[in-house]
Amino acid sequence: MKLIFKKYYPIIVVGVISFIITLVLHAAGAFSLVETKLYDLRFRLRGPIDKHDKDVVLVEIDDESYREIPESYPYPRSHVWSRAIDNLSKAGAKVIVFDIQFDNKDHYSTQLNKIPDNICETCKNIDGDLEFSNSIKEAQQNGTTIILASKIGQSIEGYQSFINPVSKIMDANPKIGLVDQFSDNIDNVHRRYPIFYQITDKFSDDYGKERLSIGVQSVLSFKNISINKMLKDVDNNRIKIGPLH
């Protein structure tokens, strides 16, 4: 027995050391880093997908926008974003998606309300949120779906909740989609896009509520797919919403 142990002693020692080194590297995240870099490499080898959908148009805020629009950012909702909805709806847009947060009162109206009446008597009659809401309602009557951005907020105490647009805008009953994206802890890079998110904080008023990401919500609205039930097969990493899976 001793002879056999002596014979295989170097192999046993190397095996134990290798096992310990592997555990240390795994705990340090070395393998996760390698996997993420290989993941990036596979995407680079595949290259970009050359597929453009003519039915999708991006209206971006770029440097030219700042030069051409005679307003400072954040733009007034009364005569910038409302006009954007009006014009796009009249142009035949089926779905209008805003990747912009409207979770605070309109900055333009708020500043006007601070102007004394003896300088501007009509300034306090301007309500950008109300005008924006009315534009949403009018667009909906014309058959245009409006989707606004929401995100996940966390209080100082750590309670989670969905941060929605202000109540006057929500009165128009727009559809809502989450704009949150989550990065990999290993290198803080965004590699995945969430389908939905559920509030799991039992102390939150939104506990148990689910909300789709803004991209998924946009596709479902464009394809006229009603969300009656979302089937989640976590074990097999599959989600089915209507005909989409």
C-alpha cells in the first residue's frame, strides 16, 4: 500500500494543488472574465447584422438638433415634444416610442410659473405636461400608440419601485416600457438586454409587478400582439409572449 502511495504521491499532490488553484481562480472571477471575452470575440467574428427595417425610423437628438431647435435642453413639452407627437402621428406613425424620462414636471412650465404676474400675466397658464398629455390622447385617437420610458428606482432605505412619468402624463394612459440595462459585474459591460423585470422587494408597493423592456413593448405594440399572459420557462431559459418566443 505504501509503495502504491509513494508511486502516485506526485500525481496526488499535483491534483490537489491544481484543484485549489482552480477554486481560487474561480472565486476571483478569472474564468468569468475569460468567458465574457470569448463571448465578445464570437460577436466580432460574426460581425454586424446588415438588416435594416424600413418601417423603423430613429429620430435622434444630436448636435444638429441642439443647433436647429431654438430651445435649451430639457426641451419644453408644450411646443417641442407635443409637436413631435402631433407631426409623427399625422405622418402615419403607428407607434411612437420615447427613450426619454418624463418623471419630473416640465422644466419650462416650472420656470415660467416663477415669473411675477406683473412681468408676464399669461405665463402661469402654460402647462407643458397637460399639453403633452393632450397630444398623446389625440394621437391615440388617430390610431397611434405612444410608449414612454420607465425605470427602476431605489430609495435610500433600499426599497425598489417603478419610476413612471408624472401623473398628468400618465392620465393619458400611454404604454410604458423599462429602459434599464444591466451590465456584467466582471467588467461592467452591457452584453444582454432584459425582456422584463419584476419587483421582488416585498416592502415595495410594486411588489410582484412585472414590466416589459421598452424594446419588447415596442415590438408587441407594432405587431398588435396583446399581452394576455407571459409564459416563463426559467429552467430552459425561454420566454413566450403570444406568438413570440
